[in-house]
Amino acid sequence: MALAKTNALIIQSRRFRETSLLLVYYTLDFGKIDAIAKGVFGTKKLFFHVFPAYVEISLYRKENSLSLVSHCELLDPFPGLHQDLKKLSYSFYVLELVKEAVRESEQNSSLFWLLFKILKVLDEIKDYHQIELVRPAFELKFLKILGYGPFLNNCVICKKKIQKDTSGFRLSAQAGGLLCRRCCRQDPTSLPITYSLNTLMNYLLNLEVFLLPRLKMPFNLRQELLNYLSYFKDYYLPSNQQSLKLVERIKNA
Ligand SMILES: [Zn+2]
């Protein structure tokens, strides 16, 4: 049993037996891991294990079993996020998606930093309406990091480029991106996509996360984007997250 130190994001934390906590971390060095923090429930140490938070942990790693947390230092508790139910609901959605879609112990530093930046943006964002952009931005970037696309520059079969004056392009979840008018017969479930929506998706996919609060997007385009992303995402990732219901309830309140 080796002692290891790593930076981590707490993605879930719940009581385990009398005084312990069962934690799910997304760590920089080991990917997603489950671990136990013994004897912290009911003590001041509980504060270091509230999620979401950015922490440094020392833990005893065990093969095919739960790791044991020996020390935890709070690097960023994301205070702005914990004080706002809307921000919190979006962070729960992001964390739930990662928890469900990512396999155990697969290190991926790109995913770690994406998750960190998304939580940081949610923590600091001032404009209430901009919070809603976090969801499509995260979904797009998350899909890309996992290798599912979407590929949005040209038809994924014949490589025909999408341009302002070309019509008939469709988005195909099955094909992982765009299909041109000729190739779209390969996937009858694909959705027609406009040049402007495609450009917006491509822009968001490549946008630095910290610039997200400055992005202006009309409400109807935002809604269209969410619908197209739901179609694409549900093909590859688990759907119907519990936290999504909370997101919708607070958004419509
Ligand atoms: Zn084609």
C-alpha cells in the first residue's frame, strides 16, 4: 500500500458508516477514484471534504479496493459557487456527468483542467444569465476530450467543407459530426443544421473556458444549441442526470 499525493476535485462526498465519508475524486494523477476519509464526520475536518472543492490529498492507494485519505488540504473551496443555488445546480450536473461517464483510474489531465476551469468560472461568474452557457460549453468540450467529436469543419465521410452558401448539411451523432447533403442518407436520424449554428458550436468548442462569461448569445440560439447537444450527447453519454432536473427547475423558477 503506497502513499501518494495529488491534486484533486471532490466530485461527490457522502456519509459512510458512523463517522467516515465515502468520497469520489477526480484527481490529476490517477483520474477518477473512490476513497474513504475515516473519522471525519462530526469533526471540523468535515469542512475539508465538502464538494465541489479543489484539494490536495495524500492517500493510501489500494489495488482493486477503496483508497484511504490520510490528509486533505483545501486549495479552493469555490465559495461563490456554494452561495448560489443556480451555480451549485450547474456544478452538480457537470460533476454527475463526469462521475457517470468516466471510467475509474484513467488519468486525463485535459479533463482535470477542464473540470477545474468550469468550476472556477461558475464560482466567479457575475452575470446570472451567462451561467447557462456553462452547460453547452462543458458538454462540447467533454465530448471532445473523450474522443466522440463532434467534428464540425467538414462532412466526416467525404470531407466536403461546410460554407456559408452550402445547404443540406446535417449533424449526425452516429457519424460523430457533420454529414453533407449526399452523405446524410447514411444516417436518417441526423438533424438539419444551419451554418450559423454550426459556426457557433465550433466557436464554443474551441473557446478558452475563462472567456465564457464574455460570450453573448441570443436566447433562441442558446435553446437550439442545447437541443442539438442533447441529441448528440445522449448517443454517447448516460442521460437523464438527476441534477439536470434541479438545473431545469431553478432555471424556470
Ligand atoms: Zn459528404
